[in-house]
Amino acid sequence: MLNGRTLCGMTNPDFSGQPDGATPIDDAPGLKQSHIHTLAQLNEAEALNILAAVDWIERGRVGSVFQLAFYLELHKRMLQDVWDWAGHYRLTKLNIGVPYYDVPMRLQQAGLDFQTQHEANAVSFLEFMATYHHRLVWIHPFRNGNGRWARLACDAVAIRVLKQPPIVWASSDLATASQERSRYIEALRAADGLDHRPLV
């Protein structure tokens, strides 16, 4: 490699400039689209793929939105055109989330807990969504895309179970650096300390 280029002339991807709180993308193993070389191109490709997942939530046969099969299928549909690991649990340690070997059990328990909470109708809509979203992000089941996946999982509950419009999470894209994203990450960190009020 010479000056960031391989000998065949292809540029290595440069995914620098990720926003605070994002799972680092140090390199690109599993990247399926060879024309992607920058973070902006990656974000665009993922955003297009995520639109297909939104359409599936709104129109498809999604099954129970609190089951492991749904969680995996949602992540797959979000990113399958971009990454070959879409829809597969992570198999490595991250600086966030539960140990990778605990992911399936923790995710299954979260689904059971929140299905029970929904059936009991014990908390407000926003409190339910905030605590559910935080729990899914806290588990961090996938190599990447966990925040976006958790927000869509919440939207699926709103649309398919509660028959309500999805939450408006922000006025801008929470996947990119912004003041809104900073507040969102701060709210998630507060929820790590069991204070869900900022996220609500």
C-alpha cells in the first residue's frame, strides 16, 4: 500500500469523523459495496437500506416485535445491502454493551420484560419507549447500527402494537454529529445511571 492506496489503485475506505458515541468503524471487513470510500458515502448507502426496513415494518409480516427473530430480521433488513454481517450478533467485545456471549439471552429477556410491561399498561407511552430504547442500546447486540436499530424497534412497537405514529426522534439525523445527537448521547448515558428523564 502506498499513500492510502492499494497497488491496484483502489482507495481504502476512510471512515474518520464519526460522531461521539458511535461504535468505531476501524476498517471495512464485510463491506459489500466496493464504491464506498468515505463516511458520507457509507451513511448514504445505509440510509437507503434503512428505508427498506421502515417499509417492511409498515407493510410487511414482521411477527412479534418482542421476539429474537424480529430483532435479527430488522437489523438484517436495515443493513443487508451494505454489510455482510447484517442480522448477526456481534462476536467481539466492545467498549459498550453486554459481553457478546450474553447478547441472545439478554435480548430475549428484554423482549419478554417489555412485552409484559406493555400488556400491564403500567407506564406512559414515552416512558415505555425511553426505557425500551435504552435497554436495547445498552445490550448493543450488533457490530454496528445499534442506535438506529433500537429506534426502529421502538417505531415497530408504536406502529404494529400500539397503532400509533412512530416517534419523531430528532429534527436531524442522529447518526451524524449535531447538537441533537450530543443531547441524545447524554440522555443515554444518564439512563445508564437509571435516570431516564432526559431520554423521555
